[in-house]
Amino acid sequence: MEERRSDIHGQPSWAFGNDQVEIAVTVLGGHMAPVTFYRETPAPVRPYYISPWQGEGVKTGLPVLDVLRGDFLCMPFGAANAYKGEDYPIHGESAGSAWSFEGLRKSGRITELRLGLETRARPGRITKRLQIADGQNVIYIRHDLAGYSGIMCLSHHAVIAVPEEPGSLRVSTAPTRKATVVPRDARTNTGNEYYFLEPGAEFTNLARVPTIWKHAPFADISTHPLPYGFMDLVCVYPKIQRTPAWTAVTAPKLGWLWFALRDPEVLPQTTFWMSNGGRHAAPWSGRNRCLGVEDGCAYYGSGLTESARKNALNREGIPTTLSLSPARPTWIMHIQGAVKIPKGFDRVKTVQFHPGALTFSSASGKKAEAAVNWDFLQSGEIGG
């Protein structure tokens, strides 16, 4: 199919779809949003966040912020810094450079958009492949990394829109081996960013996370929105099991759940970026409400330099970088999708993996099923 671009929420984008899903991807940064699941139904599902400054002509000097929406690849993941002469912007060139159209095609029941990016800070090439299958509300994402040498930290950066109504979203994860509030250098609220979770604190339950407040020492971050005026980061690390690691965000009153799947040996970290009007510098200006669900391999969000050295995580056996070689391409696979849920489905408690399908079971005893070719996470291809 020929290349077609259009302006979508202030950014030149490619759009494609099938009978169930419609996807837009920005030229700048390859950010995936808006996305509509169940597109032909009376209640379509649009879970992804689009930053409120789109269409305002904002130029921050950081393209990743100018575009900010949906899901995108960060390589390297985290803060802007230099590593062995390689000068990286925040979240890497992949999140803020112009991607090239390489093709849009349909073969059988599979529709695929393919994009490419030649990187400069570290020479190499990334091929982005977004695939959807007829009859499924699922996106199969594969990034092929070719020509690279050395170690790298990276991450997906899915961002979910958070409604204002209390209790709108419920967050669940696969069983974890470690969970911590991201450490901070400054332990007091200063400048243009405010937080309320205790930096560096470890916890075992998203519903009971230590705070900086003596009068309210614990917070429930499994239910959103959180208190307005704060911006907090936590990271969780799943146990290694035979089945993929998963994260689910349930919207009970809206009747759907969003999920992400990955191989925890490749992407061992999920960073929850909980942004609730806590950033006051432009373009944030205290007006954003979103939940980042960022599956990656890194030392928190500190950047490549900190991820590459010995740190508290890799000393515990949790990888914070991947090793890349020009002798072999590296594939990073990720699955994101949506499922309609029955009334009374409150939050995901367990996920069962069947051949070509998932069953989500709620704490309230309800179930929801979805067709998902989750073996894609190992093969990089969608099966029959």
C-alpha cells in the first residue's frame, strides 16, 4: 500500500487499521496514538494518553515532549546523558527523531506497518514493525536492532489516559520479586516537580506504598487517579516464570481493560510513571494526568551511563542493559491490547495463558477472555 500521511492531534502521522483496531503513528518519534480498539462497536476503547499541548505550537527543544503520546520506543531509556562519547537526548533518538516509511501491507489476516530509523549517536538501524490480526484487539510490536555494538538500556513507554473520576483505573501486575519507589537525589519537594512517595522505599503491594507523610504513611497506587499535584515513579520486577510477564489496567466503569505482555528476561522492569499535575515547568504547567506503563531494561530511568555501571539492581541479578552485536540482530517484542469486561469485573487478579488466548480473572470472580498469539514474544511472528 502507498504511503499516506495526515495531521493527527497536531503531528504528521501514518494511520492504518483492520476490522477491530485503528492505529496512528507519528512521524516524529514513532509515537503510537491515538489507538482505537473495538472500533466498529457502540463503545470503542481508546486507552492511550495524548499530551494536552498538542496543537499549541509548543517547541520545548525536546522532540519527545513535543509529540508525547501513546507508546514509543526509548533507546536508551531515561535521562539525557553522554556515554563513552555518545551524546543522547532524553529517551534516545528513537523517541524524538523522524522515522521513515518502509511499507504498509496486508498478508492474509495480518496487517503490518513497517518504519525505519538510522541512528547517529550510536550508528545502527531500528526497524519498527506494528502488526494487527483480523478479529483481535491486539497490537504486536517488534523492534529489530541491527548493526549495533555494545550495551544498551531501552524501554517501551506506553502511556494511559487517566480519567478524573475517583477509582477510574485499577492496576495489576504479574507476581513480582522486587518493587521500589525510584530513588531521588533530593529528598524534599523543590523546584517545579513534586512527589509524595518515599524515595527508594521497597514495598510488596501496590496498595501499600510508603509515603513521605507521617500522618498518612502509606498510599494505594493500584487505584487511579492519585492525589493531584504530584509526579511519582515506581518500578516493579516480575518473577521469572514459564509464561510472559503482564501488566493490566482495568477501567471497571468504562467496561474494558488494557494489558501489556513481554518476556521478563529481556524486559525485566516496569516503571510506573504517575503524573498527576506534579510538573509545573512548561509545557506541563501542572495540567497533565496520565499513567506510564513502561516495560524495559534499565537502571530505573537514570540513563545509559548509570545503567551500564555496577548498580543496586544488577548486583541483585536484575539486568539493567542488553548486549548488542552487529553479528546478530536483536529483536524486542511487546504485545499491547484491550479486552471488554463484564459488569462487576473490578481488577485483574490472575492471567491464564492458553494456546492463542488469555483468560483474565478478577478479584471479584469475573472472567474475560481474549484471542492473543502470545507466543509472538518468543518467535517474533504471529502464528495461525
